[in-house]
Amino acid sequence: MSGVVYVSGSFKPESQASVNVLDHGLLYGDGVFEGIRAYGGRVFKLERHIDRLFQSAKALRLPLTQTQEELGEIVLETCRRNAIVDGYIRLVITRGRGDLGLDPRSCGTPEVIVIARPQIALYKESSVGVTVVTSSFRRPAPDTVSPSIKSLNYINNVLARIEANDRGADEALLLDANGFVAEASADNVFIVTDKGLATPPTATNLSGITRETVIELAGELGVACQERVFNLFEVWTARELFICGTGAEVVPVVSVDGRTIGHGAIGPVTRQIVQAYARTVRATGTPIGVTVGQ
Ligand code: PXG
């Protein structure tokens, strides 16, 4: 089935869906996005994703012409037109078409793009555990481009991922400007110690919606969870380690920088979180519903 994409205010077959070459999203990475998932005919945490998109847009002073409700409805309609039951949704807003030159005052209306796919590419080893190396690239310091902004500038993350590929690892771990652990290239990170879970505070990483969900689930499971800084020593010596994000879900990490984590297999706490997450994503969410009169 060839997909239908929402772009420039209407739905188009994917082969005809395009943006203008003078769009500042393309020329300057000037825009924001969300990666969202649907499970069993429901979009998981749709409102929270749209809320975060508006926060990112506000930080970039990108004025959106739709309300949160209107954007949510466009997302749901894109799912309906692509018959999504389980799938991946990419919502992108660019600064829109402008002149050459990065001054956003030349841009007209922001461009809204929604792509929905019935599946998502995952890590090859996501169920047994992935290998990670620490990247030589650092996450940007909070006083440069805030890592809380989910912008179209992912070069820092792409370079880290290329480095991980070169070094034969599945994923890269990035440190913050001070050398503390920040996050992976498209996932947040948690360690399991004798005191329970720990994850870095969000000043140096994306406020992940999966991260928030994991913290909620840990509370429900009676597993302590601290938001605190930690360094590589704590990662290398953690009992368990996992990364989490909308695309990856919750994925155990079995090796970091050549050091085996725990017993080199998924640990008991991670297993509990993986199972609780799998239940939650299928038990909640905004119903996609059916299109009338198609
Ligand atoms: N950190 C970074 C840098 C991310 O890009 C996360 C953490 C996890 O956030 P969520 O809210 O998803 O738990 C991300 C998420 C993609 C894709 O297609 C990327 C993400 C999510 C979904 C798809 O590249 N990044």
C-alpha cells in the first residue's frame, strides 16, 4: 500500500508529496518534529506529543497556525487514511518557504507534514539487548541550543550514530558538556543500581515521553527512581542499563564501551519495565476511529 501524506494543507499520495526547495526546514533545519506511535488503533500519548511540539515551536519562535486540537485531528486523519492500526507517525513543522538567508522573517506560513507508516525499523537486537559505545560528540550545552527542543537539527545525533556504526555498536551514548551521561542518539537512558533506577535530569537531554512513562511505571511497580546526574563509571558498573524512546520502546543494553553490563542479558528490573511498558501502550491512547464516507 502506497502511503498518503499530509502536506501544504491537503492529503497527497506519497509520490507526489513534496516541500519547496526554499523551505527553511530544508535550508536551515529550521523546524520541529515529533515521532509518535500507534498501538492497536490508538495513538499513544498524542496530547503530550503535541504539547511538546508546541513547546519546541515556542522556543524557536515558530508561530503555528493550527491549534493543538486541529493538529491532533490532522494526525488522526492521516492515520485513518493510511489504515494505521499499529504504526509510526512523523509530525513535522517547518518554518516554511522563504528566501535564501536564514532570517525567518522571509518565511510565509509554517509547513505542516504528517507521515504515517504501518511499521517502524527497530534495533536488530532490541529484544535480547543492544551494544553501546560512548560517543566523542557531546550533547549541546543547555546554554547553546537546548536539547529540550526537538528541532530538525539532528546532526549532533547523526554524527554520534555514524560513529557507533563505525565502531560496530548498535547505539551511541552521548555525554553532556560537563562529561556526565546525557542520552543516546534517539533515546533516553536509565541505569539500575542497588538503589533502583536513575536517569539524568532533562537539562541536558530531550524530555522523553517514554522516559516520563517509565518513571510513572516504576512508581506503580514500587521501584525507586531518581533523576540525578551520573558518570560513565556508574554506567559501566550498573547492574542493568536500558535506553528508551518512542521508536525503540524499552531496550536493554548489554555492553557499553566493551564492558559487559550485569550478566550480559536483560536483567529483572528491565524486564519488568519492558513488560509494563508493552501493557501500557496497548491499554491507553487516543482512538484513531474510522473515516466516515471513504
Ligand atoms: N532523546 C532524543 C535525542 C530523541 O530524539 C528521545 C530521547 C526519546 O524521546 P521520546 O519522547 O520518543 O520518548 C528521542 C526521540 C526517529 C525517531 O524516527 C526519533 C525519536 C523518537 C521516535 C522516532 O528518528 N527520538
